[in-house]
Amino acid sequence: MSVKVTRDEVIAFRLEAQNLNRRVDGQSLVAATGVCGVQNSPPGSALLALNARVSGVTREAVNAAISDDKSLLQSWCMRGAPFYFPTIDLPIFTTGALPTTEDGRRHFVLGVEASLNRLEMSLAEVVDRTRNAIGTVLSGRTLTVNDLGTDIAEQIAHELPKSKRADWESEGPYAKGQPLGEGVVHFCLRILTLQKVICFAPREGNKAPFVLLDEWIDNDVPEMAPEDARAELLRRYLHAYGPSYAWGLRLVARYAFTRR
């Protein structure tokens, strides 16, 4: 049975679901981010979004939730954008957003295709190499994406045959003077956030450094089967933005495919 709704009813539903028709109590800061995450792009925009939803929210309160009790986490998430979400919901906003196939992951990190073809490497291979190197490079440290990419790319370069290493170290298309391999590693870091290997540490000035997730989070995070994480992310999206069409349909298609 189909249900017809008006534009005003859709808007009213979304305002209610996202706490935009009235601010919730400041003690509900973490819960408010769990509706469907809060995007922090450009940097700092999450504070504005939370201020619209939570009474008396301050930068200090958000920073405390991230740095002190670590009830909030920031990581790349849907569409490869940085989001705040409750730490306890980590599987939903990482595993739930992780494409299940090589083609799906290449689509998630659009722009890497030509470089992988030039290197004659699959995305899965470079992600694996990046994951294997990142523990040594990042352990006990926080590094910006540029510093992290440089160190990992150099470590991977030493493992490659000479013929492939030449392409890896040649200048790539992403930034002047940046080696091709380093640019590809940057794409792989987005996959590693969804694989729960790294997350963002608090900003240092205008820089957003990375940290190993298992070094950053002190408390245990509940595990969740990938299909359950995808289903829950879809449920939260439809609760916050439904009735919806484009992105919701893509999630439905992905979930339905993986359930076959």
C-alpha cells in the first residue's frame, strides 16, 4: 500500500527526527549525534549543526566528549566525509558505510582508478599494504594525512619490485611534487577508517591528525555483523531523512545485494 505525503509533512518529519524543531537538553549531546551522525565538513560545521539541535552546546563540551570521556568519535564516513558520531555506534558508521566489493570501494574513493591502472595494482592490494605499514608508522603518534601518507608510501616503496617502484615514486596527478604512491595511500586511508584501523584525533590548529583507533579508544566497542551494521545505518538514515530517494535507494540496493 502506498502512502502519499505532502512536502510540508516530509519537512515536519525530518525536523522532528533530527531535533530541529526544538533543542534537546545539553546532556543529550552524544545522543543527538547518533541520529545519523553529524558531518564536520568544512571543519567546525559540526559545532554549528549541534548548536541547532542541542541546548547550550559549546565547543568545550564537544571537545571534552571527543578528548576526555571519548564518547564522541570523528572519522571519515558516508560519502568519504568526516562525521561525528557516538563511539558506541562505531560499527554502524564505519562497517555500515564500507562498500563490500572492489568496485564499490573504488567508487567510494573516486579518483584513484587511473593511478591503480598505471601501477597495475588492485585497490585491495594497496589497502592491505597500507594497513600492514600503518601500525609501525603511526603507533604512539598522531600524524596529519600528508605526513602519514609520506611515511607509509616510503615504506611500501621498499617492498615493491624495481619496475613498479619507479611508477610508485614518480609524480602523480593529485598534487605538484607528490609521488603517485603517496596520493594512492591517501585514498586508502579512507578505507582504513571504515575498517576501524584509524580515526581522527582532536584538531591541532588547522590540522586534523590521525591516530590508531585501538590506541585512542580505551573502552570496548560492541561488535556488529556487517549486514546488521548496514541495516542499522539504513534505518537511521531513513528515520532522519525519510521519505527519501537517491541515497536511500543506493543503501537499499547495497543491503539487498549483500543479503542474497
